[in-house]
Amino acid sequence: MRQPFKFREQWLDVSREELEAFLRDYPRQLDARPPLGRKANYREWLDPALGAWPDSAIAKAWKRGASSGWQIRQPIPTQER
């Protein structure tokens, strides 16, 4: 039997400055995928304490041509133990 859809995460569009402030103030160490030293058109920030990807993704940034976008996951999931 099929399982019902999980509640889909809501992603909030933010400015670059808001994303940078969010990442700076986030309470735990984050992993960037791909790493920050590598050039990329799309990047996600992951909180390993929240589990495996894609559940651990909390922020995204991308660039397509002249367009850029930044998003923060809302609400931020809590660490379950």
C-alpha cells in the first residue's frame, strides 16, 4: 500500500545578505555541498545532526545566467534523538 506524502518543506526566498546572516548565526557546524572552495552554480548547506540528505538541507543558493536565488528551509527541523 502506498504511503501518504510527507509534509513538504517550505522554502523561504531571502536576499543574499539574509542568507549570509542565517548561515553565520546558525547554532551548529554546517557542511556545504559542493565545498565552498569549488566553483558551482548550485550549493546546499547541510546540518549533519538532522540526518542524511535531503532531510539535512537547510539552505540553498543558485545562479542561472544573470539570475541568482537564495532560500532558507522553514521551519528548520529539530534534532530528534
